[in-house]
Amino acid sequence: MTRKEILIYVIILLSAAVISGSLRWYLTKQDWKILARDNGWIPIEKISAALNSRKKSLSESKVLVLGVAYKKNINDIRESPSLDIIKLLEAKKARVFYNDPYVSELVLDGGNKYKSVHINARTVGSVDCVAILTDHSDYNYQWIVDKAKVVVDTRNATKNIKSNRGKIFKI
């Protein structure tokens, strides 16, 4: 769903509330899920911009997602925004890989199955973009930035990085 479609959806809901004479309106759980998807668009746009800066498009690019857990240093993926971001990347035809030291396997709603890939120089260097979605303490962020072509940091995990800062795109 595009930002424009989400905005139209919200306007329709607000209009219905005004027409019904009630300024009290609410969103169902499904409505919130639809609108919450917008949270995933910001990282997707940043990943796309990072790739564009390297003359690559998101479609068919290899993206390594670091961290799928809901928050750092745990294995709980319930309500994790990383899952929505992976689905959005898939919808944009990106080739998605992930690593999470706390989550070894992942099955998305659509049935797509993933296994956590091993982090090494070959893996990090072979992808077009590394996206930090959960800032686990296990990661050596300076090493990742040094080996990656471009890094999108959604968690400010690279705040103390000293070299290769030009590769980092922050939200």
C-alpha cells in the first residue's frame, strides 16, 4: 500500500466519522495493521536511496537484514517491524537474506522460509546493502561497515563508527 493509498484510507475513515455526526471514531485491529505498514516504508525508502546512490535499484538487489527480533538481545519476533520490512522488500523484488544471532529460522505469513545466514566477509561483501533492523550487541558494527558496500542503520547502531561513515545511511 503506497503512502497515498494510506492517506486516502485515513481520509475516508475521518470523512465517515464526520458524516455520521460523530467525531468519535476508532480503527479496528486490521485498520491499525494496514496503517502500521507505513512504518516499514521509511526503511524501504532509505534502503532504496542507499542503493540508488550506488547506481543500483532495489529490484533484484541483495539485501542482508541484520536482526529480526523485536528488540535487541532477545529471540522474540512477535510484533517485530523487521518482518513487515522483509515482506515489503520481497514485494519490491529484492533478494533478502537475514542474520540474527537469536533467531535461527524464520517463516513469514506468506509461507516464505528463511534461515539465518552466517556473517563473514564474503557474505557481507557480496550483498548490495546491509540493513540494521535490530541492534544486537553481538554485532561488530565497525567490521560490518568496513566490509559492506552500503549500510542502512535504522537503530543508530553505527553512532560510534569512526571510518567509512560515507557508507552509512541513517533514518
